[in-house]
Amino acid sequence: LIACGLKPTIVTYGSLMTACERVGSVEAASNVFKRMRTQNDEEEEEEMQPNEIIYGAAISCCRKARQPDRAFLLLRRMIKDGLFPNAATFNTVILAHTEGKKTKPRSSHTYLSPHEIPKTCSCFIVRFNILPPIFLLHGI
């Protein structure tokens, strides 16, 4: 793409990240983030930053690769970058932790202090969307 003189867009990076998620390649997902930063450094135009879709696919990729701690770090980074995770993103992090480790299920609230959760997030939805499947999964 770049060799042909074409400039990747946010949609290009979103498609690449979705492909990484589908195969569970955390290394390739990391390369997508690096490439976005490299493109930003090389160009003087408006910077392209990862959006909620790109972060969501990367977090899902970590879940598929059974790397729950990395999924959580991406969630934190996403919030730090001023983006607003939705219920699906929180649920993916919670599922990553329940599937990736053989421990008691925990919610994102265990790891995020209240000031870290954006005020626009509906954490009520997060808790009640994920808890029943976790209980079933663990025979509770």
C-alpha cells in the first residue's frame, strides 16, 4: 500500500486490527499500533490516533490470545488517550481475565479506580451483561 504511494486511513488500520483479532496475533496488533505512530512521525498532516474500534479489536485480540493482562493495559491506555470504552469493551476485558486465568471471575472495577472510568461509561450495563455468563461458566 505505502510502496504504491497510497496513504493508509483509519479504516485501513481498523481492517488490519480486525484481521489481527480474528487470528489472535497480538504481535501483529502491536505492529499496527507501531505503524500508526510511525506514520504520524513521518507526516506533517493531522495525526491519526487509534479510535475505539481499533482499541476494541486489539483488546479482543488479547482475549483470543489468552493475554488478559495485556487486554487490561490496552483498556487503561484507551481511557488515558481520552477514548470511551463501551460495555462490549469492558466485557471483553472481563472475559479475557476469566478465560485467560483459572481464577475467580473479577470485574474491571477491581482493576480500575473510580476516577479512571470515564463518566460516559455505563458500568451498570457492564456488570449485568457479563456476570450471568461468568456464573454459568464457573458453575456458580
